[in-house]
Amino acid sequence: MMAITKTLSTINYKPQLTQTTKTQTRLVELDALRGIAALLVMLFHFTSRYDQLYGHITLPLFSVPWGHFGVNLFFMISGFVIFMTLHRVRQPHDFVVSRFSRLFPAYWVAVLLTFLLTQAFALPHKIVGIDTAAMNLFMLHGLLKIPHVDGVYWTLEIELIFYGMALLLYLSGLINRVHLFLMALLGLRLAYLLASKLAGIELSWTLSHLLILPYIAWFALGIMIYHRITFPDQSPQKDWSVLIAALIILGIVDGIHIALLAVLFTALFWAAAKGKLPLLNNPLLTWLGAISYTLYLLHENIGWGLIRLAEQNGIASNIAIVMAICIVLALATGLSYLIERPAMRWLRTRYKNSTMASISNRILLLIGTAILCIFLGLAYSWHQANPPKVPQNLVANIFTPSPADAVPCALSDQRPLMLLVLGQSNAGNHGEPLSVTPQPSSAATFFHRGNCHRTFGLAPGATGEGANVWTTLGPMLEQHFGRPVIFSVLAISATSIHDWVTPGPLHTRLLEILREQQQHGFLPDAVLWQQGEADARSGISQTEYERDFKKLASLLRAYGVNAPVLAALSTRCRNQGSDAVRAAIAQVASHDPSIRVGPDTDLLTGTLYRHDGCHFSEAGIGEVAKRWASAIETLLGTTHPAK
């Protein structure tokens, strides 16, 4: 106990504070930057992202496809502010209470409000159950793959992990060695890239996630800016080394354009932190900075619901966007001034008047934090190694557009090329959202529940809320074959081949689709099968996969689908893939001429092609689409001329 007391009392990490007025000016300007970042993210979601998911009824006057980079600015600000907070606290409890009172009261109300309004708006593919909403209250649900009440919550998990890392440095007395710690993480980030590119080895995705490696460079930039400004005479070489290393790592891993953006953000952030941007110190931006957290929490689902409701009632897209912005800003202001600030003051006052800061409580806090971290790590690792079976509500939650948005299936006098797509997440809407807004001319047509829908956003019939391969593939095939292309998709995340051929919600939905196609005359020219990642994780044998794959082929034939089956070699998902699944597909194809081996997407590895180690990035989607196009053109190029 005496040793712990000595360690905590001798942490030499106190600030050389500047004059109060200058410090306040800096904080106001940083808050203004935070407000601008929140505004950019909101504009991105209301323009570009909404277009990708639902499609505006009219083309907005403007879009902000790069607005999502406001999140990167958030991470930089967190690096700065968290280390400034650690400078000011006297004991670990001060930091915990400071962060808890800042984050959780407003977050809890935001979760409840967003849950209720998302239900009221019946926002497609965004509705979750009350049990899921309850788990969201801990802010750690993302570690266990529990769906978000609102998609923006993914960044809060990253922030919490960063807070935990910073607190552990403080508790261990190693906070003055933060340079070495950051350089180690930056080096590990580079090692992940080199292992993938040079050796074809996919290192642990779980470790990368728990160490926030994809984002650590942004936090490092904020920390080093704080060091340079607060301690201008201490370790300048170390500060500059980490800062430059972070920029270089961003350039190598994420591309030169991201590195240039980081340089711009660093210069802007540095000037604001030095109090050199007086334009940021004005009432409008001060207010925006004050509500930035609540604005970030509330804007996405609620804003999308408002825009969708307005447009469905005949209001022009531009007016709908402005209305949503105004309402969300009002809600954020109310949440900030009625809940966030009063709760923060009350909790901090109660804490200051309590006796929480005893050494026994410090020990309990440290032990509790360690136990929690170990539990979450084990639970997360188990969850990754044991993907869940298909729940009933997952099939029910596939993206289904409104029948009012349907278009005629016969878009020309020529018979369309009809493609039935079956598979799991990489055949669905689980790709990385595109960084630019697609053009309507690149849209694809989908047959779903008896109607056709033209979209460049989510593929009907699939789970997920990101990009998909088919909206990219469709225009490629239309250009090659000179006729329309219609996809019919059933793609459900984390499904094994056994789920497709044995009684259950997925099997039932497959039979429904096959009956619908017969009823409406949808006769597939080819079946595209992209599945195998879940079975690779479960360790399925070649014999087992062959058996179920043959059952699937027989099932299709029994329901009148006599088209050839193109089966992709798709088994990688944060692992090395499965030779058994690949061999099973090749074996079945060698004995059944109606089954062909399709594109080998397992060859696409690393962060360039997979944004999270499993699902395809924007570059990955483009490459997969090209490979599918080549395989389909080879299969159908001469056997299925346009009619």
C-alpha cells in the first residue's frame, strides 16, 4: 500500500499553466473546432450518407462527402484534452469522475431519445430491441458486437479505450514515457501493414482493435501538440519525432491524401491551441462548441428519420435537410443545457464533498478496472471465435425499401440479365461506406418482394448498412452485355452453409424468395454464391461443406433455378481462411458442370482491401466487382446473348 501511495504521489506530470485568460481563449477555440467537426459529420450524414442509404427524392444543392473526417479531428482533440485533464487531476478518481460526468448522463438520455424516435419514425434497418438499447447504456456494447442504437456510437468505444490507456499510463507512473508508448503503437500499426503486404499474414484483429491501432496516429498528434505547447522546453526532439512518425504512418497505411489532411488538421489545431485563430472565438461557434457532444449523439438516426418523413410528405430534399438540421440543433441545445451541464456540475460537486479519495478506494478502482478489462477481453475474443447463429430478428431486419419507391422491372425492350445473389456479410451491405457520393447513373436494379428498386445505396434483401459489391458490379455488366441487369439478393451476416439448408429462419426466407421469383417470372441466368467466412471460423471439414453445398444446389434445382452457380472462394475474415471450404467448392465444381468456381476474393488482404480485416473497403469493393464481372462474362458471354 505504501508503495502504491508513493508511486501515485511522485508522478511528476503537472502543467506549467499559462495565464488564465489565455488558457480560456485556447479552450474556447478548441471547443469551436469540436463544434465545427460535429457540424461536418452531421452534414455528411444528412447529404452523402443519407443518399447512400435511402436516396434523396431530389438532388441536394450541396453534399459533404468528406465530412466524416470530422471524426478524425475529434480524436486529435481528445488526445489534447485527455492529457490536459491528467495534468490537472490530483488522483485517479478525479479523472474517472471527470470523464464519467462529462460523457454518461447526456449519453443515457440520448440513447433513450434516439431509441424512441427511431421506433416512431420506423427508420428502416435502424430499429433495435429494448434489450439491445439497455446494453448500449454501458457504452461498451461494440466490443461484444451488440448493435448500436445509433451508428455514431462506434467512436465512443474508441474514446473509452483511449481513456483507459491514458489512465493506465497515469496509474503505472509511465505517463512521462508516453513518447515511447506511442512510438511502439505506431510501429505496431506499421507492422500490421507489412505483415499483410509482404508476408500475407493477417495479425490479430482483436489486438488491433483493443489498442485502437487504426486511429492511434490521430490521438498521438493531439497529445504531441499539447506537449509542445504546454512544455515548450521539455523533450522537443521526442515530441517532434512522434508527431512526424504519426504523419508518416498515416501516409504509408492510409494514403498520401490522408497524410496531407492530417498535416492540415495539425496546423489548424496548433493555431487554435495557441489562441491564434480569433475568428473561432465568436458567439455562434462558441454555442456550437458547447453543444458539440450532444449534437454528435443525437443527429444521425433522428435526423435521417426527420428527412425521410419530410420527403415522404412531398417536401423538397433541401428544405427537409434544413428542417432536420434546425430540429436536431434545438434538441442538442436542450440536452446540453438541461441535462449534460447540470448533471456534470452535480456529480462533480458531490464528488468534491465526499471522501472517495482514500487509498483503499484507489486500490479497489485499480483492481476493478483490471478485472473489467480482462473480462471484456475474454468475452470479446470468445465472441470473435464463436460467431452467433442466425437469430430470428436478423432475417427480419434485412433492408427492405418501401414499395412506394419501386420502379418498373422492364427498363428496356431487352430481356434483363437476372442474377440471384446468396451469401453472408461480404455479399451484403457490410462494406466500408464510400468516401464520395455515388452518382445515380451508377445505380443497380434489385428485385425484392415482388418489386424492382433502382438504387446506388443499400442492396435490398441484405443485412448491413455500408456499401455493397452489386451497385458497382451492375453498371459494369450492363455495359458489357448491353442490356439491363437485375439482382435478387439474400445476404445475411455470420451465416454458415448449414443455416441455408436446414430448417430455420434463413432457410425459410430462402424458400420464400425462390417462390416469389417463380411467381413473378424472375428466372436467374446465374446464381452468385459468396459465403464461407463463418464456416472457416467454425473449422468445418471439407466433407461437411461438400455435403451441405450439394444440398443447396439440389434445393435450387427443386425450385426451378437451373442456372449455373458461380461460387466465390470467400473464406477470410480476420483469419487465414479455410483450405477445407476452398477445396470443397473446387471438388463439387469438378463433378458438377452446373457449378463453377468464381472469383477468389481471399487473395484480397490487408487494410487496402478490407477496412476492418474482414469486410471490403472502397478499393476492395471495386476489385471484387471487377473479379465478379470477369467470371460472369466468361460464363455467360457467349451462352446468354441479349434478347
